Amino acid sequence: MRAFQILLCSFLVIMLAGCKDQINLEDTTLTLMLGIDLNEKNELLYFISSPVFNREAKEKSEQYGIRSSTIREARMGFDERVTGLTQPGKIQVLVMGKKLLAHPDWFRLLDVVFRDAKFSVNARMAVLDGPLHELFDFKPKDKPRLSIHVTTLIDTANNRNLTVKTRAQELHRQMYEKGMTPTLTELKKEKKAVKVMGTALLKENGTYAGSIEPRDTILLQMLLHEKQGELSVTIPIKEPNEHNQIVKDRISFFIKGVQKKVKTTYQNGRFHFDVHFKLRVSVSERMFPFDMKKDYKKMERMISDELQKDYMKLIKKCQEIGADPFGFGLYARAYEYKEYKKVEDDWTKAFSNATVEIKPDVSIKGNGVIK
Amino acid sequence: MKKYTYNQLSVLQYILLIHGAQVGIGVLTIPRELAEKASTDGWISLLIGWLAATLVSLIITNMMKQYPEKTIIDIFPLILGKWLGRVAIALMSIYCGIAAFVLLINATGIINVWLLSQTPAYVVVFLFALPTYLVIQGGVRAIGRYAELVFYLTLWIPFVLTTAYREVHWLNLLPVIKEGWHPIWEASKSTVLSFLGFEFGYFAYPFLQKKQYASLGIVIANTLTMLVYISVIIVCFAYFSPDEIKEYTWPTLNLWKAIEFRFLERVDILFLSSYLFILSTTASPYIYFCVFSSSQLFGMKDHRKHLRLFLLLVPVALWLYTPSFIDLKKASQIWSYTGLFFAYALPLLAWGPIKLSKRAEGGKKA
């Protein structure tokens, strides 16, 4: 019996080491960034960027671009070139070329991301304004490995709400959700740096509709998630002042807390959304003299008005390009189900007819350490 | 003749044995199944299923009370006579065998898709068989203790799941009862089957030490299962869009896949590996009562011989033929139908006659 047990144990030790799925770490090439783009002839291009952990290698990451029809097929091409076996489980960023997003069926290319359980669904989704090879060939001397750099760039920009952080899983939700349209991080390769351009707005079918700047993204994020990360806003204040001064009348503040209430109604054949914001702000920078003690009420009103104006502009823009990144459709479904059900397949059209009213209610809670 | 006193279960073990048998692969698929039929109102269907399962469990307990020292397979020959009784025992054994087999191949299928895609199914199921043998050979008490242990070992799961709460959209759950009651009733048919496992009341009752808690215990077990299901369903409904959730075969696993910590990516792999424990508490009572019944049928006291045979047959079967994902679905359906009969119809049919025969007996004595 004892001998049998020992035999069994040693048998298990041999068998259990990953069974036939065993992979040695030194034999792997971890893909950290994956890119998909179209070239001039409308052929699909795939790019990967992987870190190299070899002491003899002079470069710390390797990148390849190949022509292929699908991601899985591209893996073959990569495996022919990279040292180890390419592994999709650790992909941090998935970049699409802007050109690719002009085609409505691009999302189908990502099938393997969701079908293969080994694929990471936590990759941040981004769109690059320009050809992808520029990004993948970029070897900055003053930055960490490119893939790590881009990952951190998106994460930190998102922390300050300059762009959205849409992971693959979230994109899948936004694509299938009829009551909202997807948003992606928009990047641009500049001469010396990769720059976050704000947020790319997609249409219901996934094609590129337009983009909004980081400043508007803050407003979008506030509407979507209330307070998440750091919200810092700078707005112009119109005060009677002499012209040709270099310092413009601006005030900057942190938003410390957001409370959002949305009232949804359906009247006269259109949806009506009443968004009531309660904002607690703290002034962090003021470029003009102002008696806060006496006139803080006036300042609160000025900030509210300015925010409202910005919001209306943003919403109008989205309605015009046929996008609903705010997910107002979710409110419509929750509170006006019958009417929503009629228009759910063409929600963006219904949304462009809807009236949205934003009423920010700002209360200044802090004024910094000087008067 | 107290046949089962050497192998008694405490009330907690009784509860967790039944609860463990109920919570299995169903948790991984139920959000999709409900969403397909009743959209986000599926949780109401679940409550209906829970009510039905609890009622039938109480009937089973009441039925077993008439013969406090006997399991269902000791009762069959008493009511049905020797030969019909043997047929009934064989059917019962086959039912448990089917359930166990379906569970094992499904677990193997999931492992093959999510973790070990290159390892053949028979190797995986063989690796399941070894620890399963060690637990089940100890009898009901060992299984009860094992169920208790696994329950404690998996208590961390709901806490990690709360990290998914950051990305939920509670608006998805509104409006309640969006399409009227019809789809909700429709979906409750499948929730009734999610509670399969309470039929171990048939077997576990005589092993229970304090029989006065049997009814309470089985209600608690059902309720515990309902709570597990409903929390998973509600988080899934709030996390995934109602238009999207039908796309996933195992939405619960996809939920885990999206959770990420700074120090740990791919929580789903960790979760799935520990979920195998939960799956094992579902499969092992079925395997045990399958071999228990068949051993009794052949008049053998020791169930281990049949157990070895069963655990050897499964890998061999998978070695000969690896079931496809369609086969898995069909197999689960077969189990559902037989389960509907053995767990729901049987107690409803047998309760009346057993009560009457007992009353007649009592009348004779008096």
C-alpha cells in the first residue's frame, strides 16, 4: 500500500506540471501591445510589441508588423519571427488605426479576444490618428519600453479624466448595448512623443464618428461616473477688463464631489432628460482679483453657467454626429421602457431628437490657502 | 436496526452537503439562461424556482420521516415489492450516475476551454477521479465533512466579487417586470432545475444525527443556494448589458475575467481552479449515491468496489470519445429531464401512498 502511495505521488508530480499545456517562461514572448491597421491598399496589418528579457539583446523590446487577415492568423506570422511563443494573455493595449475604424465590421476582427479564454480582456482600447507603424517603430530614449509607456500614459491620463479607459470587455459591452455608443482613447504619434488626444466617439455600428478633447472628456466622465479619479477644470470668466493683457481671466478648480440625478420623461414624441448636478468644488487657481468672501455666490453662479454652456455644446455635438457616449439610452430603458423599446435599434437617432438639459449646481467648498 | 449510525452527519454537514450538491456548473451559466428567457427579470424566476424546490424538499423530508432509519433505496422494496423495488433502485442508481457523469464531463469541458486547452479530456477527468476517490471512499460522513471544509475554503469568493461592483450599472435592472409575467414564468422552469441536489434528502435523512432539524436544514440549504444564485445573477445583470449577456456561454466566468488587481491579472484562472472544489462537492454526492445504490442492489456492504469501477469507467469513456460542446449541452438536458422526474415528480407521487400505507400500518397496530 505504502509503495503504491509513493508511486502515485511521484506519478502525480510528473503529470501535474501543467499537463500538456506546460509553457516555460523563457520560451514565451509576451505580447504587451497589439495593433491593427489598414494600409493604402486596404489590407489588414497587425503589429505587436513585446518586451525582451535577454541580457545579450541590446534593445529592450521587439516589434513586428505583418500582413494578415485575422489576429489568429497573424500569430503564425509572429511566431515565425519572434524568439519565443507569442502569448496573448498579457496584452495591455490594443491600438486600432483610425483608417480601420472607418469600416463598420472592424469589431468582428476582435472575435478571438473574446472567444479564446487565454486572451486578456483587460487590454485598454485605443485608436491612433495616423499610421500604426509610426507608433510601433517609435523607440524613445527617455521612456520605458514603448508598450509599458503607452499603458501608463493611458492609465494616468484616465486618472485625471483626460481620456476614457475602455477595456476590451467594456468595449464589448458598449458595442452590444443598444442604448449607448462606444468610446475609445484617442492617441496621436507626435514627433517626439505619443500624445493623448482625448476621446474618440464611435457610432452605434462602431465606425469612427468624431473625437472630443481632453477638456470635454472631463465633462463626459463626470456624467458617466460622477466623481472618479481627479477632476480639475479651468474655465474662462467674463469680467469687464482691459484688453491686450497676457493673463486671461481664468479660474481653475477641483471637483471634490458630484451628485447626479437624471429625470427621464417622454413627451410629444421625444425623450427629455433633465440632469441635475450637485458639484462641490474647491478653487485651485484664480487669474483675476475677486472678493470671494463677499461675492462667492456670484462666482458659484458664474461657474455653473459656464459649465452648463460647455455641457450643452458637448451634447449638441454628440447629437449631431450621431453618438450617445453618455448612455442616456440606459435611462430611457429604465424609466420609459415602452417608448425606448420602439426606438432601441436606432437609439442614436432618437437621442439626436431628444432634449437634454443640464443644470449644474456648484457650491464652492474651498478657496485654497490664500485669500 | 440502526444501519447508518456509524456514519452520522451533523446538521451543518447535512445543510452543506445538500447546498454543495446544488451549487455546481449552474452558477456559471444561469445568468445567461435567465437572460435569454426573461432578460433582467430573471431573478424573480429564481425566487419562484426556490419556492418550488423548497416545497418539494419539505415533502421529501416529510416522506422520509415515516421511515427514519431508512434511505430511499431501503424503502423501495418495502413499498414496491422485491422485484419492482430492485428496478427502482437500479433506476435511482442510474439517475445519480447520469448526474455525476454529466457533472464530470461538463467540468472537464470547462477546464479544457478555460485552462488546459491542449490536455486531453481523459487526463483531466482522471486527475479529478483520484481525489474524488479519496473523499468518497470514506462514506457519507467524509463527504459531509468535505462539503463543510469546501464551504469555508470558498468564503473569500463573494468578497473578491465585490471588486466588480465598481463597474456595475444598476440601471440595467430597471424596469422590473418589463415584459409582463409570461417570460418570468417561462424562465422559472429552468430555475426549478438549478436547485437539483435537494433530492439528497432521500439519502441523507437517515444519516442525520438530529432528525428534528431535517426540515429546517433543507430549507436553509435551499435558501443558501438561492442567495448564492441571486447574488451572482444580479451582479452579472448589472455588469453586462442585457443586450450583451446572451453572447457568453459562461457569463459568471467572464465576470471574473474582467476583474484585475495591481498584483494579479487573470483572477478568472484562480477562481476557476478553486471553483473545482465547489464542482467536486456537487459531483461527489451523486457519485457516492450512485455506487451506494448499485452496491446495495448487488447486496454488497462495501461501496468502494463499485466506486473504483465508476471512477475508472469515466476516464475510459472519455478516452474512447471526447464529448463535443453540443454533447455536453444534450447531456445536461438529459440530466434535467431525469432530475425533473426523480427530484420533483417522485416525491409528489410517492408521498401520498407512503403516508397512506403508514397510516394503515398504524391502524393495524392499534
